[in-house]
Amino acid sequence: MNQAWLGLAITGCGSATPAGVVTNDHLTTLVDTSDEWIRTRTGIRSRHVVSGTESLNSMAYQAAIAALDMANLAASDLDLIILTTSTPEDLFGSANQIQSQLGANRAVAFDLTAACSGFIFGLVTAAQFMRTGTYRNVLLIGADVLSRWVDWSDRGTCILFGDGAGAVVLQPREQDQLLGFELRSDGTQGQELTLGYQSQPQQLSPEITVHQGGYQKVYMNGKEVYKFAIQRVPEIIEKALFCANLTVDQVDWLLLHQANQRILDAVSDRLNIPRSKIISNLANYGNTSAASIPLALDEAVRSGKVKPGDVIAAAGFGAGLTWGSAIFKWG
């Protein structure tokens, strides 16, 4: 490949959410809460949840089709599909199932798990394949169905999470539109946000006992995660901007993982980025984990808010604990 074409750009985006909507008023029948209590603490009014025949794969497929259509790219031209998710339909992975649904028979496909940071980690991973010239056309999907793993009797978590999917198409460009990035992990704080495995012993013989079971519900220490986010996210964005040789004044839009409006506002304030530059749709969707950034991006692009050439400072943060930032131009 011509070395001049080892840059990349996002050329298409798409999103999908389930039909079912759970409002704050609905939650008052499940836990001791109120619409006002939820809105003032999180900014969330409603969230979409999978039901019936809907699934992570069906949402990911719809988001992918929309992104491919915007990019004017056939699925058969894809070289790589990365699905960022913590809630696959199959523990062995769902990316190959989506590859089959799309008819992307040339594409390598795999899952990548980094919780709510997944989309940023996936974007950086895709860029490495593209910048080495290994792959040209990449489909990156963020999708999660956390409604399956939420404790609907815990008002500290059930008010936060929703289901959804978002996707982007990445293609080679002479002028690289991924301007800078920075990734971080800290396993010493991993206990603050978990979806852990719980097993029961089963004796196979007097000498051998295996442990089988399933996953527990989502646990989150909200205060610690909040403190982590408002400290680490501004730092990581500043580092990514430094790599991009840009200042905060040159940022057109701040696109954060849609976890809590108070976090979005606090990060904006710490960076001295006007709140008017925040892209936020969590009021209608809640925290959709790896889907939240591409879902919000798709809405902002299709509404005309984000325009070609706009500089976007994106950041994800969540379980692991993981966090990362990517600075890119749209289109």
C-alpha cells in the first residue's frame, strides 16, 4: 500500500436501540425512587431495554448497516470487524455472528472487551491495523445489553443502564483524521465496578471438583467511580490533545461516555470547555456502555450538529478500571 494512504477517517456512522422504553416513572414501581431524584443525580429520564426477539446481535447489525450505507461501502468490502462489548450473545464471541449476518465474508472479526471504554479501545486497535497497511476498510461496533445483568431491585444501578448499539466505518485517507490518543488501565481499582462470575462446586471424582455457574449482577461503588472519572478523564483528554498538538480551544465537541450528566459537566468545567460543546443524549438512553459514544456521535452527525472537519475530543471510562481518549476529526 502507498505509505501516503496509511491515515484513516471515520466515513460513516449508525446506531440502533430497542423499542422498549423504561421511564423513571416505571422504576418507581420497582425501587424507592422518583423521577426528580434520578434526573437531578444523573440527568437520565428514560432508557431503552431489549425484550422479545431483540438482541445485541440484531442491534449491532442495524447499526452496522446504517454506518455502511452512510460510508457508501458494501459489507463484502470490509477487511475487519471489531465488536466492542461486555455482553455478547455467545461467551465465545458475537463478532463472527454479525459478520455472517452482514455477508462480510472477507472480513476478520473478533470481540474486544474494555467495558465502557470499549469503543475508544476499539478505535485505537483498528487504527493500528490500518496504519500498518494490514487492513483498509474497518467496521467498529460498540454494543451492550446490560439490562440482562442489572439488579432491578438496586436503585443505585438499575436507574443508570440501558441497551443500545453504535457503529462507525473507518477507511484510509491521505490526511489522518485520528489526531491523537491515550489509553490507561488500573486493575487495583477494578473492584469498584464489576460483573463477577459466581460458581458452585461440582464434584467429578474424590480428587477433582470443578466450579460451574454464571455471572452475578452489576455492582458499582458510585462515589468512587465518580471521583475516578472526574479526576482521570480530564487528564487523559489533555494527554491526547498534547499528542495531537492541539489545545482545548481547538476542540469543537466534547464526546464522553454517557454515564452521568454530572460527570460530563464536571469534566467540561475542569477542561474549561464550554458546556455548550458537550454532546449528550443520556437523558433518553442512559448508560449504554460501549455503545454510548458511537450512539451519541451518530445522533449528533445525523442532526447536523457535528459537521465535516469538526474536531472531537472523545473519552471512555469504566470497569477494569479503564479509561482512554481519542482526538479525531469527523468525516
